[in-house]
Amino acid sequence: MARRKLALVFLLLCIMALLLSPWADAPSPSSFPVSVPASGVQVVLEPEEAEEISRLTIEVALEEQEFRALSNLNDDFTFRHPEIEVELRRITPQQAYETYRRASELQEAADIMLLRNEWVAEFASSGYLLPADAAFVGKALGEQFEALSGPLKWNAYLWGVPRDMDPYVFVWNLDLLQVWLGEEADLPLTEEQWTAAAEASLGAEQGSEAYWLAIDGEDPLALLAWLESYAQERSDELWEQGSQAWAGTAREQALALLEERRANVRFGRDTGETIQALGEGNVLAAVIPYSKAKEFVAEKGEFRTEIDLRSWRLPYIWPRGSSFVISARTEAEEAASVWIADMTGEQAQLLHMEEQDKLPVFRSLYDADRRLSDLLPGRAGQSFPNQAPLLYGPETATILGEFGEMWSRFSGGELNLEGWMEEWERESEG
């Protein structure tokens, strides 16, 4: 009996071996890794897809301190966006226009560039840029002041995203103002008071080292700021008025005063020289950017100072704004828009203001932040920065460049008032 059972078991084992033998050589089916949790239920894990990396090159024309601040913001961005690799490069601000232009012509431009607002339309019309509308996220587009967005418009598109503005202002030495013009002197000065101040500088105790004005003799926007304060008129309409812009006007008187009393005008070759002159305590008024004025006044020197924002009541002054643009040669347009939106967002603007004193570009910030609420009292009306410039378009950079060349020669004594009028007349007729 036991022998029969043993034979039966042996027979069954042989049958099973025959049935299973074909599967021994069968290829293993492809399968995903299997995780068996404690419950015993098998879970199939999908393979992770490799995330596509976008690479951006970004060039900005900034001084070292401001570049470091932007680098910190960029480091935070790349930490939050590991799918975007960024190479951030600094170029010299004084050579920015030529650098950007040459790189664009050679189709070697960075994916993103930081341009002055007045350059944007020229680069766009030359085919060097992509429209930047996609970089305005949420309410950002509706928040823009016309003084900033106006120069960025061309051919029904916006070609840049504003980052900041830094208009020129006057900084006054109040102690000299009272000594030269009396305690009753008030701002803004009349034309007669400007003349009296220029004459007072000649007879001051400092003698030839006393100055009634310090101004950058290379920057045309500094001259335009002086004309705005003296004449209390917007200066962007000069080119609309053509040959009638100077003769018999307050602007002509302003230039004449500069020429007649140039011995006691401190013509700097850059903003740094103008600020240095102001700090010496023998300059009545200096034309410097708002951010530098804030920094200077905060240091509380040996004399009383005041930042004069009265010209901001005009319909338009030059905001000296900068904007990020996207190169037409980029292969990462979407990533570029994401980066720009982050760098121009509300928090980035507030941090930029705190660190560099550059003014933000969102309207709502001037209502919500007490540091800004009194800065632009006319922001809801027809005053700066609510009006677009009268001079705009692809030729703006060239026009301002030629104007700046005239101003450089005038401030350097190579061009007198008569020569200025003759050159302006020829340009207007041409």
C-alpha cells in the first residue's frame, strides 16, 4: 500500500515538472518596481520623468552694489525654481548701450537684458526683442504708470517690463539758501531768485569755490531736470516745438544763466562728482537722482538739506526708468517671462526700494506703503508719473544721444548759447 502511494506521488511530481518546464526559459516580462507595504497589497510605482531644464543668460548694466542685491534675489529664485538655470552677468553701465546693441546685431545677446526705457523701442523695431506681455503676471500690467510704460510701447505691443524709476531731484543747502537769499526765501525759486543766487555765489566768503549749482555735465536728462525746475514746464515737448522751443522762453534764460555764470557752476562728469561737490558744503543746489539724494540726506551732514520734489507736479518729468526685455534669439521665452515676473513683483520692488532707494513701479504701492503715500500727491491726476512722454519711439535714443552731445560741449565750454541755438535750428529743419 505504501509502495502504491509513493509511486502516485512520484507520478504527480513528474507531471508538474512537464507542465512548468516551458516557463523556465520564457523571457521575464518588463515590470515596474514593486513596493509591498505591511498590508500585503502590492503598489506599482510609475517611473519619474526627467524634468526639462531651461537655461537663461541675463545681462544687467548695474553698479556693483546693486548687482549684488539682484544676485541675492536671483539666488532665491533659482532655489525655488530648480528647473531654471540662470547665468547672471554684469556689464558697465557707461558702455551698456553699445554692448547691448553690438551683441544684438551679432545675434549673441543674452536671453534677458536690462535696458533704459528710452532704448526699448529702438531695439524692438530692429527685431532684437520679443513682446514682453507674458511677463506681466496678475495685476502687474494695470499697475504701471504711463510715464514708465509709454516708452515701452511700439507696434501695439509692450516690449519691456518696468523694474524701477529714479528721477532727478534738486537737493538744497538750506543754510546757504538763507545766507544768499534771506530767511524769507522759499522754494521753488523764481527766475529772479535764481539770478540773485548766481550773483551771490560770486561775492560769497568762499569766493571762486562757491557754486550756485552742481550738475552732471554729461547726462542730457540732468539738463532737462534743470530746465524743468527753472521754467516749471515739462521738457519732453522741446522736440515737438522745434525751432520755437528756445528763443524768448524761460528755457533760453536758463541756458543763458548757465553760460553767464558758468564760473560758479560745478559741472561734474558723472553723478559721483556732483554729490561730492554738494557734500563740500559750498553748493547751493545740486541735481542728482532721487536714490542718491535720499542716501545723501540720510547721512545728516554739517548743514541742513532738503530734497525738492516740486517739479514732480508737472505732467511729465523723465523718470529715468529701467526695464527687463527678452531677446528675440532666446530659446527659453517661457522661463524668461517667469524670471522677469519674479524680479519685478511687488516684494522684489519693495526690497529694491529698501536696499537701493529706487522707486517702485506699481501704483498700489504708493497707496499702501506709508513711506510712499506722500511722495506722489498727484498720482491720481494729470501730474507725474501719470502722463506718457511726448518724445517716444525708435528714434528716442538717437535724439537724446545727440542732445547729450550738445550738452556735453556746452557744459565743457566748447559750445556757447548762440552756437546752441544754431545747432538746434539746423536739427529742427532737418
